[in-house]
Amino acid sequence: MPTGVHLRDPRQQLFDAAERVLLRDGPNGLTSRAVTDEAGCAKGVLHRHFSDFDAFLAGLVLDLAAQLERQAGALRDSVGTGTVAGNLTSALTTLFGPVPLAIIPLITFRDELRARLREARPGGGITVLAEATIAVSAYLAAERELGRVAAGADIDSLTLSLVGGGHLLFADRAPGPPATAAVSRFVTAVIADAVQRRPA
């Protein structure tokens, strides 16, 4: 590969290349060589910016977590508007997009990567799921304060059901992501009791 290619933002270009490799070839295809080939740069570029490949992967996951945190802002902003089910359906569709789904198994099977993520963020072993959990829990708590979710609703259990079930729903991507109607049915079933029992 050429060594004289100028990269405006090498870290971001390497992250973008890694995401393309992940989506095309899956976690097993994500190697330092595949990333630098995809970015069109020399392999040394990656090692100039990261101490090793696990450090690069940790940076990739943390960059994605920051993106998810920003996307979770839309869920926070939706508190008190639309319907609870509609807001959660939209949020799960965003939080379990193609790149986050591809990164979860990568984190799961790389012990060193999980260790680095735990060092970087409290409770950050499975960072993508942690971001989804924080966002959904905060949203449900805020809706409970407004009375759109029942005062006695168990926010922790609802959150686990939505995030865990949502992950399973989106993870089987052979025919593509689930239809919005399928996600909506799932969300409505999970929160039905808590929403139906809310004060009038």
C-alpha cells in the first residue's frame, strides 16, 4: 500500500473504514490489515495513532458510544411528546442500527477489548448495550415523572426487557432489520401494563 497518502483525520478515517469492514465482512473479518487496506493507507498509520489493535478497537467502540449518546438525546427530547411506544420504537431502531449490532459480538469475543472498555468507562464492558440501557432507563423514568408511565412501574425490569429483547429482535439480520411494525408490537407488549395503568 502507498505510504504517502495524506489522511485529513486519520483516526476518523480508520474508524470509518473499520465500520465498512464490519458491515461487509463481520467481526471475524476485522483485522488491522483489512482496516488499513479499506482506508487506503499503510499499516503503520494505524500503529502511529494506537499502541496496538485492541487500543484501536477500544477507540472505535468509544467513538460509537459517543455517537449513540448523542442519538439518545433525541429520546430524551421526546419525553412528554408523541406516544411512549412510538418514542421507544424509534429509539431502539436507532440504537440497534447495523454498526452497533456488528460491534456487540466483537466486544463479546475479545476479552482484552472488554477489559480496556471497563477501564475507559464505568460499567463499559459491553458499551453499546450500556448506552442503550442508560438511554431507555432515563427516558422511562422521565415519562413516569410525567405520569405517562405508571408510578409503580419497575423501570429496571422494563429497561432490561426492552434492551435485551430489542437486541434479540434486531440481532437476527439474515433477512435484514425487523420492520417498524414488528418493533412497535414488541415495545407495546413490553410496556402495555405500565402504560395502561398510568393515572388518567
